[in-house]
Amino acid sequence: MMAVRVKRGADGIWECRLYLGRSFDGKAIRPYKRFPHAATEGEARALAETWAANLTADGTVRSARLTDLLADYVQLRERNGASPNSIKSYLLFTRYVAHYLKTANARDLSVMDFNRFEQRLMMPKKEGGQGLGRNSVINVHQFLRGAYNHFVDAGICDANPLVYVAKPSPERHEASAITEWDFDAFNAKLEAAMRNEAASRKEYREAVYAFAAWLSLVTGMRVGEVCAVERDEVKRYQLYLHVGGTVIESAGEKPYRRNVTKGRKCRNIALTQDDIAVIDAFVKRQNGVLGRVSADSPLVTLDGSFMRPTTISRAFSRIRDACGLPREITFHSLRHTHASWLIANGCDLKTLSERMGHADEATTLRIYGHLMPGRDAAAAQLFNEAKRRAAGSEVCQK
């Protein structure tokens, strides 16, 4: 890709002018492009690179296959800091496009083409489709819509057909949480595993798995965040835990900590003295097995290195089955349990959103809004009062 430079014009809009040599008649080929939607130099440069990569020798935009454009777009997202898991999803979405839209030109595809494409994704595999759920197709739709916005801003495409595509309605799934009926047995299982003296490596391993589950339950952290917490991020005297990263894993590679969370917001989660006591007791047992480790070592670890989130999740499934919990309960259900119990006990939306590390309060409301106490609680109280009055009038009649 050629090196491109962008600068602000007199009106403040980012612009780019390239030199592509000379035409057959000796005139300099210097195509020019403005990027009015770019808010920063980085955004303008990314758009300019896409534009420049798709210019022909005479300075006009050539026709481009959608799959090639998407491959470049995914690389751009990766350079701009998208998580490895997101990039993995984007590559999968690009493969769907390659399979069903073949070598289609991005400029030629219509709204109807993408309507048929998304319907094909939801069609059962036995009928020649991909068999995806509606929520998965919505993710593909959002990816393509964002990509086309980029292509339009870069001058590659004239319009974004995804704006007019009727995406599927989302499937609403109630978050699975541990009920009060099941909590006693589950909590007893965790405490028993954490209390053992960890005389053997197997006992220590079970203690680590139980501690990871307990930590998510009392803080609402995601599994990658649990794996990323370092010892010195537990502020024992200030009574909080700092969440500043997540663990990323890829097949065949050693897991590593990425210093940004899924919600891209570092946060401090308040702890109680009881919580600190549990953490101190676990660390003491950990020291007995691993010896003294550095302050920046992972809190949840078997050997001093970062653990794979999938390992922790699979271990939790074994704990769940041993407790007789429903199969739909996963490690992520610990986070939902934390949130739903806070809501049930009067936690306000803003505090909950900050504690959970959501990007904004709208996300919290979308996930947990159905649990928020509201007018229905007042309705229940009104009916209870009416019932009492009715019972009282019956007594008076007697």
C-alpha cells in the first residue's frame, strides 16, 4: 500500500492528494479526495489508505470485489485495536460473504442482494443455508453496515445498501442466573474447595477453579477479567479491586493479558472486609503451593502464568454439574447472578452499569431492564391492600 498523507483544508476538513505519475500526454496524475466524516487524523488516514489502494493508474476508482475490500477492512480494524475475538468473528463473516456472494462487486450489490444473503444465513443447512440464529445474523449485518460506511466515506462505493436492509428482529433471551433455592449448595461447594489445604496439585487446582467462580460471583467480572486480575490490583486497605484488562487466548498460542476490557472501561469494584478475608486466605494457600510470587502475578493461576478463560469456564461446568445446577448455567451466569441480586436489593442503574463495566447505561438497561423494580411492584402492593380491605369487610358482615 502506498504511503498517503492527509492534512486539514482551509475549512477544517481532512483531505488527501496523491501523485500517481504522468499520463501518456505528460500530465501529472494527482487525484484529490476530501473526507468530511473523518473526525481525527487517524480516521482520515485510514479512509485515504482505502481510497488510494483502490485507484487505477489514471486516478479513478476501480471496481472492487467485496471480499477483497472486507479483507482490507478487517486488517484496518485489527490495526486500530479491535480484539482478537472480534477479528476472528469478522473473518468468519467475510467467509460467509465469500461463500454466498462469491466474487460480487461491492458497488453492484443491491438492497435485495443483501436481503437474500441474510435470509440465506438463517436458512437451515439442509436447505442450503448457514443455519444461523437471528442474533448471529444481526452481528453479520452490523459488520457489513460498518464496512460499507467506511467504503462510502473512502469514495469506493456511492451508497450503503445495508442502511435499507431489513435486519432480523433480535432474539431476547433472559439471562440465566443462580436462584436462591440453589445458592446454598453451590456456595458450600465453592467454600469447601477453597478451604482445603491444597496439599496436592489436584486439590490446589480445584481450589483455583472454585476461587475463580467465587470471584466472578462477588464482583460480576467476566471470565477474561477474572483471569487477568493481578495480585497488586486487589487494594486490601482501600477495599476495592481494579479491573484493567482481560486475558486473550488463541489456539496454539500462550494466553496473554490485554490491558483493556471488553467494555473498554477500566473500573474499580468495591469489596467488603469479608471479601478481602477470602482473598487473603486463598493467597496464603497459593503461596504454600507456588512459593512467593511477584505482586504482578495473576491472582487466578496454576503456575504463575495467565490461565485460559476456556479452561476456567470448562472447570465451572464440572462444578455446576456436581451441584446439580441446570445445564444453561454457565460461568457467565455468575456475572448475571451478581447483577440480578444487586437489582433485587435496590441497586440503581448507574452504579450497576459502572460496576459491571458496561460501555454505557443503555447496555445495562437492555440486558437487565426487565429485572428493574418499577410500577408493577406498586401494583402488587395495591392489590394486597385491596385484598385486606375485602377480607375486612367480610368479617364486618359476619
